[in-house]
Amino acid sequence: MSTSSEIDSTALGDEPESTTARASRWGRLPELAASWEAPSRAVLSFSALLTVIFWNLPAFTPNQPKGDYDYGLLIYLARQTGLSFGTEISTTYGPLYFLAIPNVLHRGEVLVGYLLWFAFATAATAAIHQALARTVGRNLAWLAVGVMALSSSFVPLTVVITSTFAFVVVLSLFFVREELPRWADRAYPIAMGLLVGAMLLTKFSVGLMCGPVILGAVLAREGRVLRGFLEYAISGIAGLVGFWLLAGQPPLEVVDYVVRALSVGSGHAQSMGLEIPGNVWEYVIAAPMVVVLVVALVTTDAGKRRWLFYLGTALGTFLLLKQGFVRHDSHSAQFFSVAAGFSLVIALLRRSSVLASTAVVALLAQAFSFGGGLSSSIDPSRSLKMFGEGMSVVASGGQRDRIVADARADLLNRMQVPERYVERIGDAKMRTAPFDFAMGWTYGMTVDILPTLLDYGAYTELLDEMNEEWVVDDARAPEFIVREDTRITLDNRFPLWDSPRVNLAQACRYELVDSDVRWQLLERIENRCGEEKPLGEVTMGAHQSIPVPTSDEGLVVARFHPEQSILAKLKSTAFRSGEYWITLDGEPHRLPLSHAEAPILISAPGDDSLVLGGRELDTKNITANIPGRVVFSVVTTK
């Protein structure tokens, strides 16, 4: 029989054993890390340093330039007001857009955006370095990841939109070749599925680019194909739905979001296609570069089913080319950035001087496309400043408040909206057109948001009709519109045609109640429009001037039916449509082909609500650069 002291002694004797066991487990961590081929502290530290030195993820303020920042602000406001991205908003920029461009108005967004990109970029850099170091040594491996980090620092808008795809392509190549370190190899299907889910809700096109590349890599990998596919598919779907719910969106509307995003994407080429004559030299470089990379990739060992990886990469790269060259301004820097990193990685694997030269040419092309040269593009101090400013917003609420106050003061000085406008609008809903969407936030007004966010965002007939339904709905549409008094918007478009059905609906339901040298104030009224009556049809040749029929019954509109060859239609579908220009009494304006058959406002003499730039909408003659039919009609008004 044991005494109590013996029992106590036994109990006490168990404690050192437990401590020893715990110590043993901690002592096995290095062994465990080695078995999973975890990166060393030096590799992780240097990868993190590269991420920060070449940081290109701004925390934007409401007073920054128009364009994608307008999207960022409107998405922030849409989320704050509880709008559904499935049924009330139609855009390829999802509710997680802050992962690409966080907003200083929300410190949490900046923190999450910065942390996630820092973690992903650091991990991807470390994995690529480890994979390359096995074959070419540590120094050349650092050269490759260094070039990838460098090229990511001078791309349009944000590193997330460009470098996510670059990381995915390189990681996928090493995954197929079974050269990733064990920790990255095992995590690849699940991590990539979650990444695609997040990107589809951030910038839909980035998710579409990455998705097929990863799928091809998973299917091409030797062994455990079914397991890898299921991990990728399940994590991708779970990530999409889970992130959607975390963003506060209605559970059953994620499918609506995907369908609408696909609709927006399908009309981008026709609506937003742009060719700047000075950028033609980029095709001369990009075309042979694509050929070299295709040959290099298909002759690089990637397993027996490598054609699946090639197919996925080809599809993703095609979407990248469209993103870079459909709207051919500085967007092409995105393609050259990916090409530079990918070329160098394959060059090192194959010991190819041709591919190394291709990487150099791609980097130079990117620099000249983006900022005029390497010397003006490469600026680590700019990246460090950007990173520091973002982190200061996270660390200090006072700093954030000062930045926000400065932004509001700057916007107040730039906009100078008459105080009488603000007083008249009061608490009623309002929106601005065609830009300056920060106005409502600046003046503390109640902002209403168009379904496509921006007027020119209605890329297709479906989206134009969606916006029209919103405008005609008395319960949803705003009471006021503050419109800039200008006759030119994006790409030399005419404000009253962006988008056509919306402007016709607004002409029927809003009247001009005040104006100054810059701003017009429109207030909602009862629908003053009646039936639409035909006025005739004319066949016009290219650049042939035809008279516009007159009518004293209301608003004269035209529907254009340009003639397009089969080749032109194929080009429009596969790449980009030609530019369509309509001239109003000698004043040329671009009209997206996707809107040509919509009711285009042409003439309404005496209608103050349609006066822009001091000129009435009283067109006498029109011409077009593409031949076709023009059908005129009049929308009667009371």
C-alpha cells in the first residue's frame, strides 16, 4: 500500500517527464522544418526585404487620380452602404478590391491588404528561390527573384494585379517539374485555390488568368492527380464563397456576381479598346518575345502530361495579353513584367543566353512603356515611402485622420462646388457624372451609386439596360445629379452617350435647376417622355455627311448599324474592335461599337438640360468613319 508521500512523489515525478516531453517536441522543430524543407531564416528575411524594397501597393486617398481609384472609392462606399455586388453592383472589381488598393478611409483594409500581400509575396519569393537554388545555385536564384521583385515595382496602379500572375506561372512550372520545396509543394493546390477565390473577388480578370494555369499544373503533375485536383477545386470554391461571406455579401448572390463580372469582361475590348500610335513599337518586341517564350516553355521538361500545363498557361497568357494590349497604354507594362521574370527563370534552368537576353529586353520594354526608362522607373525610395505611409496609417489613427483631412481640403479646393448646391441637395441622394465621384464624400452628401459604378463602365447592351432600369426606378435613383459641364470624357467620348440608355432616361427624368462655370445641378422630375416615333433611315458611306432630321416633338435619337466584315468581327471577339467615330457638325466623338445600336441623343434644340460647354444639342449634320445604316427617331416629350 502506497503512502501519500509516495503518491505525491510519483505525481511530482510525472512533471519532469512532461516537461522533458515538451522540450523534446520543441527540440524536434528543426528536424521537422528540415523534413518539410522550410526556408531558412536568412532566405525568409531576404525575401521579405525584397518585398518591402520593391513595394508597389499604395494605400490610396480619395483625392488621387481618376480611373481605377474612382473604382476603389466607389467600391468602398458601396460596401459601407451595404450594396450587393451580386444584384446591385456590376463590375469586375469585387468586394475585396482593397486587397489590391486599400483605402486609407479604413485602417483595417490597409492592414489586411498589406499583411496578405507581404505574406504571399515573401512566401512565393522564398519558394522560387529554394527551387532555383537546387539547380543553379543560391546567387543566381537571388538574381532571378530579385529581377521579379524589381519589375513588380513599376507596373500600373498596383503590384497585386500584375505580380500575382507572375508568381503563379513560375510556381506552377516548378510544381509540375516537382522542384518546389516540400512545404510549398504540399501547400500548392490548396493555397492556389484560395488565391484564385480571393482574386476573383478582388480583380476578376486576375482570378481568370491564374485559374487555368494552376488547373493545368495540377492535372499535369505526375501522381496524386485526383487528390490535387480535389484540393484545388474544393479550396477554390470554398475560398470564393467564404471570402464572399466575410465581405458581408448575401450568400446566394455569389453566382450573380460571377455572371455579371463575365458580362462586364466580355464587353471590355469593344468599349475600352485603345491604341496609342506611339506604342506600336511594343508589338515589334512583344510578338517575337511570345514566340521565344512559347518555344522555350514547350521544350522545357514538365512531365508526360505537360500539354495540360501548356494549355492552361496559354489561356492565362492570352488573357494577360488582352489585359496589356487591348487598352494599349501603360497596361502593356504588365505583360513585359511577367515576361521578364519568366524568361529569366527559364533561362537559368536551360542555361540559355537567348532567354536571358529576352528577359533583359522585356525589362527594358517594361521600363520604357511605364515610365520612360530604367533610371526613371526604378526607385526603391519611392517603394519604401509607399510602404511607410501605409504602415503609418495602420499604426496611427491620428496620422490617418490628418491624411483624410488633407485629402478633403484638397478636393474642396479643386472642386469648388457652390454652397447653394450642397444646401439644395441636403440629405437627398445624389451622384456625380461623368467623374469626380469623391464629391459626395467630400461634402458629406448621401452618395448613390450607379450599378456599373462609372458611367463608362456599361460596356455592353446588357449593362447599359441595367443602368437604365436603375435610373427609371423612382425608389432607387438619386434625387440629384451634379454633372461637370464638359463635352469630352474618357477617350474623347461624348458625355451624353456614356452610357446611351442612361442618358436618354436621365433626359426624360431630370431637369437643369442650377449651373455655374463648371458644374450643372440636375433635379429629378416626373417622366416627361412619351412614345418613340420613327423619323427615317439613311445609308451612309464612310465619312459621308448626312443631315439630321428635325422634330419639334422632343428628343431626336439615332441608332447606328455600322458594316463590319467577318474578319473585323473576329478581330473584335479575339482581341479588340476598331474605333468608331461619330462627328457632330465637325466635332468628332468616339462611340464604342457595343453602344452603336442604342438610342444615341443627337438633337434637342432648346433643351437646357442637354446644354454642354455652352452649346445646345442641336446637331445639323453627322458623319461616321465606318459605313452603315442610321435609323432616326424622336422620343416625344411633354
